[in-house]
Amino acid sequence: MDGIADGSLYAVPQPDDGVSHAPKLMTHEADVCRTHLKELRQDLAAFEQQYGLNSDEFYRRFQAGQTDDRMDYVEWASLVQMTENLQARLQLLTKA
């Protein structure tokens, strides 16, 4: 008779607004971003060492069309963009 006697069987579940979980989720997402950024920075460092050029200068040249289209450069440019996007995301997550 549990559930029927106390009326809980017919209780309407209340929606979880997610507000109570938001800080934990944001902290977790920020931690994930930091981990990915660390990995991306290691990848960028490998390209920088291989080509003797920092990623900012490389990306400026890549955007200006001053590099060729070898796959390494396309990958390197993609890593730079991913890093910038993750940094912006992390900033938003930690701003609140």
C-alpha cells in the first residue's frame, strides 16, 4: 500500500530547473576546457618547435596567404582556431 496510502503514487513530479546544478556543471565544463587547452598547447608547441615559429606569427602569415597549403599548416591553423575558441569558452564559463 505504500504509494497509494500516502498519495505519492499520484504525485506530480516537479521539473528540475537545473539552477542547483548549474555551478557544478559550469565548473566541470571549465575543467574540461582547461584539459583540452593543455593538450592543444602541447600540440601547438610541437609545431612551433618543428617550424621555428610561434603560433601567433604563423597564424598571421597563414591568414595573410603567406604560407603554402601543406597539411601541417592546415592542421596547425585549425589547432590555433580551436585554442582561441576554447579560451573564449573558458572565459565565459569562469566569468559568472
